Amino acid sequence: MSEKGLYIQLYNIHGLIRGKNLELGRDADTGGQTKYVLELAKALCERDDIRKVEIVTRRIEDNEVSEDYSQREEKVNDKLSIVRIRCGGLKYIRKELLWKHLEEFVDKSIKYIKSKEELPDIIHSHYADAGYVCTELTKFFGIPLIHTGHSLGRNKLNNLLKNGLTEEEINKRYKMKKRISAEEGVIFFADRIITSTKQEIKEQYGLYENTNEEKFVVIPPSVGLDRFYPYNEKREWDDEERKIRDHIRDELWRFFTNLNKPLILSLCRPEKRKNISGLIEAYGEDKELQKKANLAIFAGIRKDITQMPDIEREVLTEMLLLLDKYNLYGKMAIPKRHDVEDEVPELYRIAAETRGVFVNSAFNEPFGLTLIEAAASGLPVVATDDGGPRDILSNLDNGVLVDVSESKNIAEGIHKILDDENKWEKYSRNGIERVEKFYSWKAHADRYVEVLKEVLEENKEEPKTFISTGKKLLNYDKFMIFDIDDTLIGNSEAAERLKKMIEDNSNQIGFGVATGRTIDSARKVLLENDFILPDLIISSVGSEIYYRDSIFPNQPKRLLNREV
């Protein structure tokens, strides 16, 4: 750690991330995780003990997405940059298709780190794909590793099996075996794993073989209170804010025949686990609720449903079929797009002004950031009795938890709040008053940095020593690769001169071997000839690569002639 402060890299490989105007909900890969990573990075930049933050993601050059995502480096502020690394071509592809390209991301991340001639103090991986990449980086460089899962494969696998899918179907669509394997790896190698709730540790990470409870720390995500302010806070709207509010109302008028009713609001990505169909069924089966309130579901951003990925297309098609089945025209809105940066905060406030409610009907919810946003805006909530919502409502007391496996429970929860004016006021007030204490970004960043410094202190006392080559690589100007037969051996006088040259320049020049021999044969012949041990061996005609630490564990650079 530099005296000027910490240098932190946050790895967020899939989805679309940029410094402003996030396209949250554009697809299943660009959601709460994307927002969390950017907000965390910005919050860290506010601190004097943070020198530099980089978000490392995939570079995309595709006519289907903004040119913003093709910038190799985007400067967000004086401390924060978004670094984009090419991997798997330049087309935008969903996260399940990235697994076979992650080795390329690892290699290019090593190259990028070397080009900067300094190691980050901490790397922080987000989701399983980044977890795999950062596991390889920590093994190579020995950099302390923090991980946040955001969602976990074993938990998702169990839920999908309950919904009737076979393991073969799940693995084909979601590459679940690769994901779970990567999660087991990062759980083992991470110094700390950050979770949103205690339940996440016990009920989700508890499904993994490598789980060690000492590694876990609970730091709930937070919300930007400057944007998500209370609906009843008196402010002078500027022209831009008036335009935003007018646009939202115009958009809702396109769907509703009567705007003078409470608004049931839901914001989520079009995923099966979000259980959007359960919310629509709850509303569609309850004629009294339809008379009492309107329903608006903002399920991501869409243009042509037929051109969307299978999973999203299935969910959105089901939504439209249910709207038609229950004849909810004039009562239910499914807008095609919304501006996350400016319109979403106003949506919460407009719903609160109508004395409405926010609903999170997901089958499983690791955290539930939208519940905090609703709370800060003064909008009471009905939420799934699972995971993060349990902790949030325990802290904020701003709504009710329901078992969403039965759609009627969702409707009953909504009735409880809409039918009781005192209860609505209590939940609204509690959310506004308590959110700053539990979920401000300052409190989050304070605890986060505290954990980072604990990890750095531990590593100072007992450094990671997975592969010494990684750290040495930063100082190498060149790397020489030799064959063994008739090159390193065969001329003893020349071999001695080469040994001396390598020893004299070992701080600037790396030394490796490429051979058709197997690793055992290569290791044996190098030891028999008392040759300097290489930093790496490429063996079996290029099909295998071994680093020195794994070839000659606990051996000095030069050995006497003996076998291992």
C-alpha cells in the first residue's frame, strides 16, 4: 500500500457498464450488480485513503450497443477509470457464453497489470466469471482477493430444478457446472467474501464444499440519497425535472384509463426468478385490487421481443399473455423502456404520491436494492420473504414480507398497506428516517475499507506465495525461452556461459523452457545437468504450462545434481 492511499481493482466482466447513464434493465446481465459496482467505486473515490480505483470489464464494439463500451479506458473522475479488455471478440454476448473466453481475459489482465508496472493493493471480483479471473490473478501475483457473488449457482440450480428443468437443460442454457466450479474456486482462494445478509452465508454459501465462515463479512449495499430523496421533501423542480415527471405521466397515461388510483410499482429484469408472472396473477385474480389500484411493471428495456435472448423473450411473452388473459388493459402498464439515471427515482416518488406500494415478488432475492430505493423515496413495500428483504425490513420496518409461492399472498400484502392509511404513513416515514442509518454509501465505504485494511495487514504478516513468477514478471524487460535438447544441453562450456548470463540478469530477464518432453522428463534433465531452474516450462509440445513453484516446490534457484 502506497502512503498516498490504496489502489483497488473491481472486476465486473459481463453486462454493460459505463461512468454515467447506466442502461439498467437493458438485458439480464445489466442490473443491480452493475449499479452496485459503479456506486461502490464512486463512494471509494470520496475517501482520502483511496488513491486509485479501476473497474475492469469487457471491451465491446458492436453496432447494437453504444460506442461508450468500446473505449479502452474511460476516465470517470480523477481517481476512477473503467478499463476495458477485449475477450471473446468484440460482439456483445451474454454472460453464459463468456466462460470459454475467460482464459483470454486472464492473460490480457496480466498483460495490462504488467504494463502499469505496479500491482493493485486489492482485487475485488463480482459474480462467478470475475471470480474465476481474479482467482487466477491472485494465484499468479499473490494479490489479496475480495469476492462478492451477487447470486450463486447452486441456489439457482435448486430453484430451476424445482421449476421442472432437468440438470442437462440447466447446464446447456446456464453453463451451471462451470459456474459452480468457479464459485468453489473463488470461495477457497478469496481472503474475504462480502455478502449482503447473514442468511446468504448460511443458506446459499452453505451449499458449497469450500465455505469457511471466517472469510465472510456482511456489508449491505447502499443507495444514493441525493437522487432517491423523499416524495414529500419540498424542492423547486427545474425544467429538466418537470420534463421527466411529465414524460412519466404521459407514458402511464398511454396505459391507464384512470390515473387517480394508487400505483403498484415493480422494477426488475425479465428473469424467471423475479416471478413477475406471480405479481400479474395476484393482480389479475383480484377484482377488488384492480378497482383499487393500477399496476406498472418496468421489466428492463426492450425493442423487439422476438429478437431478444430466449430467457427474456419467454418472460416478456408470458407477461403479455397474462395481461391479455386477465383483460388488464387500462389497468396495467408494461412500458418498453425507462431512463435509470433520471426516471427511476421519480417513478418511486410518483408512486408514493399516489399512496401506492412497491412490490418485489422474486422467488429468491440475495439482497433487493430496489427496496432501499423505495424506502428512501417514502414508498412502502411488499417483498418476498427471502434473503435480503428479511434484513432490510427488519432494519427499516417499511413494509410487509409475503410468501410469493402463492400469488394470493402478494395481493393480500398489497391490500394490508393500501387499506390502512396509518400503516401506509408509518411504513413511509420509517423508510425515510431509517435508510440513512443503515444504507448510506458513506457507512458502506467506511466498513469496506476497514475490511480491506484488515486483509492487507494479514497478508503483510503472511504473504501469499502461490506463484512467485507473477510478481517477478513486473520487473522483467525480456523473457527468454529455450528448448532443452541441443540448446541448453549438448555443449557444457556454452551452457555455463548462458547460466552466468541468466544469473547476472535474473532481475530483468525471465527464463523459460519450451520442450516436447513431458514435465517429468524436463524436470529430471534440468536437475541432472544442474541448470538454473526456469520460471516456467512449456512441455508436451506446447500442450501444458507449468510455473516454477509447481515444478520445483520449495527449491532454491540453483540445485545440486539430484532428483525430486
